[in-house]
Amino acid sequence: MQTRYVVLDTETTGLSPRYHRLAEVGCVEIACGRITGNFFHSYINPRQRMTRGAQAVHRLRDEFLAEQPTFRAIAQRLLFFLCRSTLVGHNLSFDLNFLDAGLATAGFMPAARYCHGVIDTMLHLAQRGRRRRFSLDACCDRLGVRRGDRARHGALEDAVLLAEAFVVAKRTLPPIGYHCATMGLHCLGLHPGLPEVQPGADY
């Protein structure tokens, strides 16, 4: 059976999941070795002000985010999209720490409990060579993925770039996820008896 991957990226109000919150989430689906065109994207009202450092990266303004849905309102639809996939992200622990903090406040379990496993492409890139640059831009450059002239970081834009890089990287030898210990793949397994997630209704 072909693995279904979901590439995840987030933007946040700051760097600490203890004090800061999600401001944007973007997900892109990969199935049968290609990007399917299915995606999930939402801006989020974090109910707190943006730090200057975060705003300089993604340029999201407090006034704009104040008009967006809260994380609680989008959590169930997001989990429906992630459910039973293998999550892929660049420095994925950062995104998951923020995502899990939001899920906890909305009454859900950590995201990985709904998924088959996770792959951190930054760990993979670090272990595939001796270069010191492990950013998403460096990953794209190394794999020959055109990234254009990005003026800012955006969750969906970055997820699309990483998805394109991931599809290319899966054709390399050894492919990403070839060996759990060395490729940065953490096999979490599928946990039976999880709450069934249905699309549409806000939590």
C-alpha cells in the first residue's frame, strides 16, 4: 500500500510554544509519489500580539490575525486532514511543539497520535552530508527545486516547497526514511481506539 504523506509547516507569534501560539498552518498532501493538489491552510487568531522577530519573518499583522478563526475552531478539520498520514516537516519538532500545545488546549491528543509516523527532513539533510546549512532554502537548492524570490515565509508556501523537495528526495538513494536510526524517521505506529475525527464541525 502506498504511503500517504502530509507536509506540515506553521508560522507562530514567537519562538516558545510555552508562551507563543500558532498564527498560520499549511499542509500539502503527497500520495503515490506525487503532490496531489489537496491541501489544508488557515490563518489563526492567536489572541496575543506578535513578537517583532516573528513579524519580520512572516509579516503577518495583528489586525489581520484578529479577524481569523481561533485554533479551536479549525482543530478538528486540521486533524481530519492529518489523520493516518506520515507527517513530514523541516525542523518538524518546532512545528509539532506548537501544534500539540494548541491541540491540548482544544481537548485533543498530540498530532503524532493520529498519524503513522513523522519524518524530519532537516535531520535527514544533516545526516546526508557535511554541509552546515540545513535550512529549507538549502534543502531546495541541494535538490534542484526552484524556490523563486521569496519575500517572506508563509506556512502554505513553505509546505509546497518542502513537498516538491521531498518528492525529489524520495527518489534518491538511500531514500528518506530508509533507516529509522540514521534517516531521522521516528516510527510512532498507529494507535487503535483513537477518537474518530470528522470534517466540518468546529470543536
